[in-house]
Amino acid sequence: MTAELRELGQSDWEQWYATLERAFGVLAESREKRELWRDLTECERSIGAWDGDACVGTAGAFSFRVSVPGGAVLDTAAVTMVSVAATHRRRGLLTAMMRRQLDDVRARGEAVAILTASEPAIYGRFGYGTASYSLRLDIDTSRVGLAVPPGTDEVRLRYAVPVEVGPAREAVYARRVAGRPGMPARRPGWERLITLDPPGERDGASPQQCVLAERDGEVVGYALFAVKPEWGVQGPSGTVRVQDVEALDPVAYAALWRFLCDIDLTSTVLAMNRPVDDPVVQLVSDVRRCDPRVRDALYVRLVDVGAALQARTYQAPVDVVLDVEDAFCPWNEGRWRLVGDAKGASCERADAGGTAADLALSVRELGSVYLGGVPLTQLAGAGRVRELRRGAVAEASLAFGSAAAPWLPHSF
């Protein structure tokens, strides 16, 4: 490696970010978006690779707090803005930045790191495993109806200016975090990302709109969306682009989805990022007319295996010894005894005394199962987990599961 790695300085941000844009083939972003990312960038957690005066590599992390099974919210490193200039590929730059970053995460006492991958094949070698998926729905509202629960008509819906009702929306969101693994507890400033709406990026759609769901004067849900009008020889066929929907109870949730599916002059509701167990799938009359598609979303890396595994709870009692492989973070290598249930857990070293392992797997597989969205049995079926004690895979798989599928509601 010929480049020098150093902490990002404020004066270097523009060149550093331009390097990232070029690597992703992005034309210069809108002023609003650049200002937001500059404000959110934590320079002390960001790395630049420099070849002389030229920035040739970038990597950063945000200080997130993310929910895990059981409702705890963990300090987490949200890895972001990773790139290497095309002129400097295959020189070890990415590995060097990942090495420095994970060492820093460990020094900060964060047991878990997360990221979203531009290319899924890249990050497995650094110990990141696919831990959650997202659901895309294209609902043909000309053919699909909704069966809503009793009381839906009693929910009051009203339009609101998205930015002006930010505190009310964020209060609803905050109450939802503990119940679904993978959701970030948004720190101050991140609410700006949710309503970021540069005119140049609307692709013919309306400005962002917001509808609040209220009951007895209390905000119990909201929907953020835009409408793209379209007209054909047979009439209007606009699309409602759903950006976010949250509610505190099933009735308010159904009221919001019924509204979205019944907007005049539209025939499609497009939701690009929903949980794979989204209840709306059970509200629609014909799921095939919703064209559901699933893709990978959040990747998880356990930086401290013991601390991470004992920070969550387990939906069934578990007592298992894990033989963990982790060449990139060797402090995790070896046997760990995990004992836990729905009330809590402990995870201690089990290398001494000749303790036999029940399962053998890499830290990548632990990252995949950590939030409860990927069954351990599935990984074992693919040969990525070895069962050393009969029945251990089924027992551990049940314990690692989650009542709610993990979900990342927005990018970072």
C-alpha cells in the first residue's frame, strides 16, 4: 500500500466526499444532500487514504444506537462512505481501512458494527454477515382491496407539513424501535434525512407529503409519501411512492395503508423498503398483485462476540458452546459458552478445561443470525455451520430467532 491513512480533517471533507461520489459514479449531489451529509459526518470516525495530495480512499462510521432482540438498544458503529479510487484498487487499501476501523470500534467499546453493502460479495471476508432483508411491494390498487380491522374508520387522518410535525413523527418512531431489531434510535440531526427532498431527485413526483393518524387528539401514526402523476389513453395511472409508514397499533396502521391505496388518480402504490413480515401483506386481498420482492439489507459484524451475544435475549432457553472462527479480529477466536433465555444471557470464554464445542461457525454466520432474521438451520443446511453435538443446531436456531423480523428503515 502506497497511500497514507489518516483521520479526516474538516478542511479535507469536500475532496474526501468528491472521491466517494466519483467511486460510486454519482454526479455532484444536491446542495441540500451534501450539507446534510457534511453535518452528519463524524470526522473523528472517518478515514481518508491519501496518495500525496490526492484522496484515493474513504471510510467512515456513524455512532448509532440499534435495537436487538429483547428490546435493548446497543451502541453500534454504522459503517458508511467506503470507497477506493479506481486508480488504486488491489493495493490493500480497503483491507487497511477495515482493519483500522474495526480496531477503533473495539477501542470505543462498541460490540457490533453494521453496514449496507453496495456489492454483497465484498464484506464477508471482513466478518460481516447478511442479517436482515427488505420487502418491495408494487400494489396494483385497481385490482387489490384492503380488509381493515374494526375501528379503522374512527382514526382521524390529516395532511401536515412533514418538517413541521417532525417531533410528533419522531415520537411515534421512537416508540417502535425496541419492538423490531435493527431499527436505529435516531440521534438528533438524523430526522433531517427522513424529510430530505431535493427537487432534482424527485423524478417527476410531487414534493414529499405527510399524513398523520390521530386518535383522541394523539398522533398514533404517520405516512410519508410522494405522488407521481401519469396519464395514458385510458386515463390516470399515477403512482404513490411510499417513503415511510409507522403506527402504534394495527388499526392506525390499516387506516394509513387504506389511505395510500385510495388516493385519487393513482393505480399503483410502490413501497421500496418494508419489513419482510410487514402486516400490510395480510391486509391486501391479492398478494400476487403486489409483486413482492425481497433483497438483502443490513449486514452485521460482531466486534466483541461475548459482549454482543449477552446484550440480547433469546426466545427459547439456550446453553451452547460455540467454536468461533475470526481471522480478521482474532480476539474473537475460540470457544464461547452462551447461556440465555427471554430474560437475559451470559457469554463467557470456554477455551479452558477442554470444554467441547456444540457448534462450529465463523463470526460471519454469527452476524447473520444475531438479529434473529436468518435461521441458523438455514446456514447449517448450506454447510456454513457444523453441528458437533446432535440437536445443537435446532436448539440454537430456535433461541436466536426473533418475534419480529429485523428491519433497517433508512439508509446511512
